[in-house]
Amino acid sequence: NAGVMQNPRHLVRRRGQEARLRCSPMKGHSHVYWYRQLPEEGLKFMVYLQKENIIDESGMPKERFSAEFPKEGPSILRIQQVVRGDSAAYFCASSERRQTGLGTDTQYFGPGTRLTVL
Amino acid sequence: GQNIDQPTEMTATEGAIVQINCTYQTSGFNGLFWYQQHAGEAPTFLSYNVLDGLEEKGRFSSFLSRSKGYSYLLLKELQMKDSASYLCAAGGATNKLIFGTGTLLAVQP
């Protein structure tokens, strides 16, 4: 039973290039979340998506960052014109479904993509 | 605002018991999660509390008091492999998680 898959595991980009990070959720999961972890800091929520829908993007920077989760294929986090401050570990998580009423869905994390901007 | 506080570092001895505390202030609180994260790896789910009280799962237990905005993770019979960061996270109204900075636990022989 494969867990959350992310690729690439490591990505090196020069300033100004584009970075594309991919995430395939666990089998049966239709909800995907992206988090960023800067060195010596906690995980920060970026965006929450369902298939073809962005549910909450309150943690996404207003410029250069975008995310999608198409009907077919993995979720993509795209960073345009990367800067050194974008260097971080980017984690994807998935959950089974949106709980109704009390509670939050348990999220299972992928291994992360470590982005280094030179 | 959103705020999660937990100690930065703790040290404990193999075979002992350790308690990692977490206090939170979040809007739309919808449960409290604990994750374990080894260096360079993914966070691994440990426990979830949505109602007050203690949840026990093997060597790990987690407690929640919603009225006090307080949780703790209790690790018993510590093993060397328990050396890791322990992340406290509050569930929010839209299913997102608000994480603390994590507690780095060092287990010594």
C-alpha cells in the first residue's frame, strides 16, 4: 500500500528558474495539502486542494506560487522565478475525505522535496 | 491569531518516561495532532485528540484539555530510536494544520 509519493526528492534551481513539485496522494485519498518547512522553523500550511478545486490557499504567497490538483494525475506546486528565500523542504500530505461535524481529517505526509535555489 | 508553543529541546534517558507539552491558541480549533519527524524525513502521524482526555496507543499516549488549550504527548519505555522531533499541530476549520516549531528529543543511553 503505497504512501504519499513526491518527486523529485531533491531539486536544484538557479534564481529566476521555475520549480515544479509533484505529489501523488495515498490510494483512495482525494484531498491534498502542501506545507513548507524552512530551516529551524515549523511546517507552514500553504494550500489545500481537492480534485480540480482549491479549497483554502490562505498560506500561499500572492505572487509566483500556484497549485493544482487535476482530475487525472498528481498535484503540482509550481514556483515561478525562484529566489534564494524559496529554498526549503516542501511536504505534501493527503487525507481520505473531509470530515463533517467535529474533527479534522488525519493527514499523511510524503517524504518531501528539498528545493535549493542557487 | 494562531499560536502553538512547545519546548525547543528535551533530553531523556533510555527506558525512562518523557512528557512533551504543547499549548495552543487557534481560531476554529478542531482537534490536536502529534507527529514524529526524524531528521530529513517525513512527519509520521502519532495521535489525534478531538475530545478532552487521554488517548493511549502502545508506548505513546496523548492528552487534551480544550478549556486550557493544552496537550501533552507521553512516551514510555524510551528507546534510542525515539530520538526525533515531535510536532504538535492544531486542526483548523478548513482542515489545515497549524504546527508548532517542534520539540527535539534526545534519548541518551
